[in-house]
Amino acid sequence: MEYIFDKEGNPLGVVQGAYIRDMEGNPVGQLKGEHVHKLSGGYVGELKDGMILDMHKGNLGNAGYAENPGKGMHPMSHSPRPPVRTVFEDAWERLFDDGL
């Protein structure tokens, strides 16, 4: 199970197969290669170094609605990791933005 962190090192969720889940086990996104999309299909950002980042790749289109995988098990809690320096912005919150 791959954990997803913000740039400050706080755990936000996990990758389970083709889905991204929050720390409660709820599906919040889908993964197509390194491209992260909302469950509704809208492009969010790229999965890079355990973070979802806005890497300015433009709009990579709509991945289509994901089949609802249902609620998963709660991921085991994970302690924070050291902050990561990057010029790119965190894009985790875009998974929940109705404007995309």
C-alpha cells in the first residue's frame, strides 16, 4: 500500500490498486498511470514521490466515471515523513473541488 502525503509530510491517503482512498478508507480518486483523476473523471494532477502534485501538464482529459469500489479498510496510521521540497503545488484538495 502506497501512502500519499502533502509537502509538509502529513499522511493524507493511500493508493489501493487503481483507486486513491482517504485515511478513513473512502474512495476519493482514481489513478491512470501517474495521472490522478476524481472519481467523476476530471483530471487533478500527477502522483509523484508519494504526493499528488499540480505539475502544469494541462488538462489531460476526463478518465470517465470510476466504478464505485466501496469503502475499504482504514489504512494503518502512518507517522509524518520529512517535508519534501518541490516547486509544484499540492493538488490533493482538488479531489474534492466541484469546480474542476
